[in-house]
Amino acid sequence: MIITPIDYFVYATDQDFEQTSYEFRVNSAAGDNLRWTGGLYYLDIEHTGNRNVYVFSYFYEGQATDDVKTDSWAAFGHVEYDFNDKWNVIGALRYTADDKDITFTATDIIEVFGGVLGHYDLSADPDPATDLFDQEYENVSARFEIDWRPFADTLVFVSFNRGHKGGNARTSAAGLPNFEAQPLPTWPHDEEVLHSWEAGVKTTFWNGRARLNANVFYYDYKDYQAFIALPVPEEERQIGDLAALTIINLDAEAVGSEIELSLAPAEGWDFRFGVSLMDSEVKDVLLPSGRLIDSDLPYAPTFAMNGLARYQWPALGGTMALQADFTYSDSFCFTVVCGPIDVEGSYTIGNFRASYTSADERWRLAAFVNNVSDTAYRLYSLDINALGIANDAFANPRWAGGTITFNWQ
């Protein structure tokens, strides 16, 4: 629910979601060097979303309901073959077919001094087509990987993956324009296809006390599904609908690297450290001014790192442990438009934890302090500039607590 400081605009939602899935799978190992899996998959999703819009509480009330039904089925196969103890190859294919259907009903009410000035109920009128969207999508996902083990404790790999995200459509926020019996506008978007290449190494050294994972990757998006606010054409505009929060298809790419290092230098001590680097680009993003720019992928900081230190020792007939960890994130944007309000600055979060585990591991006691520095940072932001507001969701401030766990078995 979005409620502004002055109660001139209230946007309330509720949803009913039901999902059913089935999978049939066959696995086999042919000899010592060939393994394969094949199967079929079916998914049925039925979703009903209700939206209520109130403007000045007494002037305008809009009620809208989306009924979205998704049927998806897939056939897949996965094969692994070992040429010898150093080389093996992995291949996989998956064919997916989606059928998405959206049905929409809406009611608009305008009141002046307690009297109803205008009213239109789409669900009660048989003329307008309420079946707004019925689309089928087909796509193929794939994976190919070559693994090389030059030593018993080292793996080097190169992989290619093709994935996709099905298309969909955005419907109107409230009711009909000018209460006329005409079909509602929709803003459909196509499937998103991702081609990703990755190469990396995983190795253990220092007599098993150190483990290093490192990789480089390149992502190539075709028709990346970008969430964006676009001006609504006047002929399609509804009451208060100056800008549509919708999804459009843009091309995008990203290149980066990740490194993880784990150390256990002495008994009871564990250290972990991770670094990620990424340079991303979403092409031809349309700004509200009408200018086209290249922007970054949302939630994609250029630099991020994390670390953990833990010490564990015998005590009180069980085990005590102290742990400190941190996370650092460079600045990033919540949307591809990346306006000033969409930018989240860099931040560092630190946490502490102390715990006790009984010898039989049935009792576990722990105390923690999270976000020790009481840093304020956002997890989500939605800029609704047409209404002069933004919806921000902040992470928890500094908070302390404890847990008591007992395992019956």
C-alpha cells in the first residue's frame, strides 16, 4: 500500500496466488563416464490482483482486478560425459512453451459533495473486450560446459548458457478513460533472452586450509526487460494516469569478475573474503525529457565486497563461537532511468554474532547485533514522479536479538 504524507492519494493492493507444478524425470548412468537426465515439466499459475485507488478519499475511487493465468510446459535433457579423469563435458537443452492470458475488470466512481458524478462498471458491460492479452511464447534454453582438472584439487571450466524470461503485458492502474465503453490499453513486452559466457577456476591449496574460487563473465541481453516510467499518450490516458510504470525491451550487456577466498589457518579459525567487479550497460534508455542515454543495470554496483571472521573453541561441554562479518556495496541505481532519487549511495554494513552449541548439537543459543553502525540504506525505491512522490523501503536499522533452538531428534 502506498499512502502519501497528505492523504490525497492512496494506492492499496492485495493478491491471491495459486501455483501447481508437475515434473517427470528419468536419470541414468551408462558405465562410469556417461550420465544423463531427461524429463517433462508443467506449471500452472493463477493470479488475481486487486487494486484500489483513492484520490482525496472522497473525489475519485478506482477499483481494478487482473486475472492472470499462465500455463507453461517444458521438455529437457542433460548429459555429462567424462573423457578421462581430467576432461569432461556437460550439455543441456530445454524447450519451453508458455501461454499467458490476462482478463481485466474495473470500476470508476467520481463523487462531488457526497453525490456520484460518474460511474462505470466494466464487468457489468458486455460490449468492451475484457480479455486483454492472450499470448504464446516459445524458447530454447541451453548449456554447454567444458571442465579440466589439471590437478586433483583444481578445476578449470569454460561455460556458455542461454536463458530466457517470458513476455507479458502491463494493464491499466485503474478504470477506463472518460468512462467510455472502449477496450482498455495494454503495454506488452517481449521475451528476454540472455547469452552468458563464463570462465573460472576452483582450487584448494595450503594443505587444504585455503580455497579459492575466481571467475570472469560476460552477459549479452537481447530484449532486456527494463522497468521504467513512460508518459502515457493522451488518447490512452486514464484519470491520474500521467505516467505508466511498465516494462519495455532494451538491449543490455555486462562484464565482470568474482573472487572468493576461504582460509582456515589454525584450528577454530575461519576467514572468508569476496570481491565482485561489474561494468554494465543498458542501451537507449528513454528519459522523461525525451533524451536517449546508456545507463547501468539496476541493483548492479561496480564494486562490492564482503568478509567474515569466525573463531570457535570448546567450552561448557559444547562449542562457543564468535563471528564478525561485513558487506560493502558501491553506489547503484534502482532503475535504468537512474534519476537522482533512484541512486543509492555506497554503504558498509557490519554484524556481530556469539553462539553456543551443546555437544549433542540439540541445543543452540545465539545473540547477535546486526547493522552495528546503524547505517540507513534502501532496499527498494519506486519513483512516481507524476504524483510527486516516491515509495522507499529501508533496510532494518541497528537491531539486537537472540535465538534459542532445540532439536528433538
